Amino acid sequence: MRTNPSLPKRESSLRRDPSSRRVKLDELADHLGLSKSTVSRALNGYSDISESTRKRVEATARKMGYRPLSHAQAIRTGKVRAIAMVINSGEPDRHNPFLQDFLAGACEGASAFDWTMTISTAKSEKDMLNVLGRLVEERKADGFILPRTEVDDARIKYLSALNVPFILYGRTGYGQADPYDDTSWFDISGETAIRSAVSRLNGFGHRRIGFVGSDPKFNYSHLRRDGYLEGLSAAALPIDLELIREGARTRDEGAIQARALLELENPPTGIVFATDLAALGSYTVCAEFGLQIGQDVSILGYDGIPESQYVSPGLTTFSVDSQRAGERLAEMLIRQTRGEAPESLRELGEAVLLERNSDGPPRLTPEELARKITQFKNGNRGGDRS
């Protein structure tokens, strides 16, 4: 029988179109020259399989288009090869621009292991535990990423009691003797960044430096305040409790706290904010008082959200690589579900300074700044010094 020369030659199993036919486990094993048991254990991350073998098996499985039957694999291993994160839709700053990058990173991190990422929402803190419980009961995920950690976090207690793997985006238990010493986490050292912000302002010549923190229920708010205090100490500047404000998570809240600082009898010439969103709120207040940001008063933020570069002047801030954070959290959580000890999976990264024009040397003393604000509020601009 003659063959038609116009027909393409049959491709090897290594190059087969994954959509044409499901590749079986024994075919993958034959191609690798390994037993089905070894290939199966490599794909499921068992610790008795070497890292080199696991990577070779996973790479070949992807090239051949091998995908395990999820329901069969779940029955065999007890895993659904999925991780999840629940977002509280009731949070006032739930629309933070960096959330999209973070979720993209987490999804990519899970996909690198041929796992899936599930995103759910809760309407409130109380509903959060209900949603977590439902996902656990319905076996929708093998583990959870817990973002925005609190000092006393009910999610940690809940999942710990259920013996369900989880990883924190942030640390927890501020002021306590490591109550969760067996947890895994990934965090950015916000305290280091805020300490650097104070040092930067001091280097410019500022001696009255204010701080606007976030909600004290969140662990990061305390750490960033500590960074501010450490920065003052390193610069040999006195601690003035009047210059420390808390509770700003939104623009409006940032504006309220900025106004309170600038209306002091002896106001700060520089203000460090724990978040960019709160820092952006100070722009409206400075405009109301006739102040030029970066000259009359210096403003620094933290997060590096996209909006910080579009205000005028651009906000000097410390940028966080949210996409990388999502990737690392997904990877570390999957490794935990495969048997690695949670306490061995901890990583602390650093934020990167983005220098813009919202800070610089002070051109007014605190007394002159207070006088300018008073004169502007009274409608007398004749005393402004250019």
C-alpha cells in the first residue's frame, strides 16, 4: 500500500498535540524509562523522589501534554492540586491597585507546579471563616494564602484547628513571644523601609518628622511604626507622641491625619506614611493650606502603587514587587502541602526606594510652616515666603 506523500509524518509522543489524545501515565513512564510508581510520586511531590528526578518528570510531562485526571488523583493522594485565597470585599481599601499584580503572581506560581489558584470573597470578617470552612469542607483547596495578617488573626486559629496548611503574607502576633512559631510566611520588611524614610528626611535637614500609621489591628502597622521610632533613634531625634498618628488606610483617613499634624502648633516639615493611599490623602490638605509638597512639606509613602507616580509632584515611596510576592507565596505553600515543615518556609524581602519629587530639603522651619498655614487659612497670603 502506497502512502500519500502529502500527509505529514506522525510525530513522536514527546511532540504530540496535547489536545489530540490524553497521554497516559504508563506512556510517560515508558518515555522516561522510569516505573509508573516513581513517575506518580514525582508528580505528586513525594519527598523520597530527588529534586532532579522530579523536575525531569514534570518538564517531560508538560512537553508530552500529560495531565492527571483530577478526580482520580484526588482520591489517590487526598489532594486536589489547588490553593486558595479569600479576599474580604468589605475592606475599605480592597481595591488597592497592587492586588491585580499579586493575584497574577500567585496564579503563575501555582501554574508552575501544574496547580490551580482559587479566589473567593467574603463579605465581612465573620463571613471570612464561613467561606474558609466551606472551601475546606468541599475540598476546593489543599492550602490557603492568608493576606493582610492581623496581630490576633482568627483565620490562623481556625485553619490551625482544622490542621489545614496555610501561609501568611505578612507576620503576626506583634508583641507576643512567637505564638505561631510553626507558621510559614513571606513578608516585606516595611520597618526597614520606614526607618530609611526617616533617615532620608533627616539627611535632607528635617528635624520634625511625623508618622501616619495604619489600623493597629494589622501587624504591619506596628512594624512600620517601629521602623519610624528606630529611624528617630538612629538620627538622635527626640520622640514626640504628637507627631505619631494611627488609623489611616484610605485617602480620606490620610487627609484627616495629615491635617491633624499640620495644624499642630509646632508641625512636622516631613511626614512618613505607612501606605501610599494614606499619603495621597495629604495632597488635598496641602493644597487647602497653600503648601507646596516637596518644598514646604515633604511626603513619603510605602507600597509603590501606580497612582503614586501620576500625582503632582510624584510621590517618593518604597515599592513592593507584589507579583513576585504572589509567586513566592504560592510556591512555598505548595511545598508545605508536600511535606516541608512550615517553620522552614519563611522569607523576608525588601522594598525598593522610588525617588520622586515629594520630598527634599525643608525651606521653612516648623514655626514658619505653622505661620504660613495660619495666614493662608485666614486668607492672608502676604506672609508667604517663596
